[in-house]
Amino acid sequence: MRRNPGFRNREITAKRELSFGIRLASRLLLDELSYQFNKEQIDRQINLAIDNNDRQEFNRLSEKYQPYTWE
């Protein structure tokens, strides 16, 4: 390994990579947060379509909501 001349007499610290467990936990957390956010958005839109008596929009959103019913 060669030392970069720009780092004269300064301490260099190496960065460690995040462990697999931390990366997996953070990925699962982000997936869960995005899942909940998307589900709530569609749920709000469905409720709005019901309030407006918009059957076509309700049917379209109901199909879009199907994957969220497999909990």
C-alpha cells in the first residue's frame, strides 16, 4: 500500500463496511416503511373515490390494492 503524498503526517483512518446484519435490517426497515406508505396512499385514494361515488376510480384502485391484502 502506498501513502498519498497529500496526507503528510496526518492520521489516516480506514472506513469499515457495514456488517451484513445492519445492511439487512436497514433494508427491511426501508421496505416496511415504503410498503406502509404506499398502502396508506392507496387506501386514502380509495376512500376519496368512495366519498365521490366514483365507481371507475374505485375499481381501478381496488385492483391496485390487491397485493396489499396478502398480509
